[in-house]
Amino acid sequence: MPVYTVHAPSPAGADLRATDKFVFVRDGFHFWAMVFGPFWLLWNRLWLALIGYLIFVAAFNAGLSSLGVGRSSIFFADLIVALLMGLEAASLRRWTLSRGKWRQLDVVVADDEDTAERRFFERWSQKQHGIVNDQWAVDRGGPPPTRNVPGQQFSNPPPIPAGGIIGLFPEPGGSR
């Protein structure tokens, strides 16, 4: 199931009037970014990423040509670069948003963007009105459980096997 990150402009991040500016970025592979990399970057207004992509591809192809690599090998190398573009397109979009002082509000799991928006706004409106819904609650605070604190799930030490040692050597200092 796709995962979406929700981004909002920093000054209007908690303002109800700015909800039309929220951006949902789907994580995962973007086919059109792979097939039409520079055009996809233009369409999504990723100017620095576009400049970096064009410089990288030009330098990469020039470097391979100067090394005497054949045209078919350069073509396959360009296919790999295009595949990487498809895989990292969402990361480039999130990076551009973070550079523009946008902040990530939430992560939503949904089948499509409409469902992601509905789930996010249901949860967000409940949070804005002080309603706590345990179905969506995620505990992101507090330290992880430790073995030395009584009452936590790892407070008892793990059982030691009968031989006393786990691994390839049954006794410390024994023959190998």
C-alpha cells in the first residue's frame, strides 16, 4: 500500500485556512520520472534537481565517451540513471520542499491520494479539536525499553542456554 508524506508551508502549518496548500508526496517508484526525467522535474518545479540532473547526465556521458565506452554501454548506463531517477523522484520532491521551509506534518498510508487526504484530514481535524483517537495514535515519544528498568517489557534478563555460550565455540577459550 502506498505511503504519502504530508507537507505544509512552515508559517501556515497549523492554520486551517492553509489546507489547500498542503502537498501529498507519494513514496515509491515514479514511472513518469523514469521515462521523462527532465520533463517530470520541470512539471514539479524541481529547478535545482533539474540543473543537477542535466549537469550529471552530461558529465556522465562525456566521461564514458572519453573512456572509449561504446554507445550501447552508454545507453544502458543512461537507463540505470533513469531508473535511479524513478526511484528517487519522491525524495527529490521532499528535499525541495524542505529547502523551501516546508515542514512534514504526517505520514499517511492509503491506496490513493484522495484516500490519503481523507485519512489525514480526519486525523488532523480530530487533533485540532483535542479529540484523541487510539486507532491513529502513534507513540513517538519516550525512550525505548531497557533491561535495567523494572516494569518494562525487557526488565528480566534473557535466559542463558545450558552451555552458557551462544555461537560456534561452546566454551570460552576452548579449541577451535
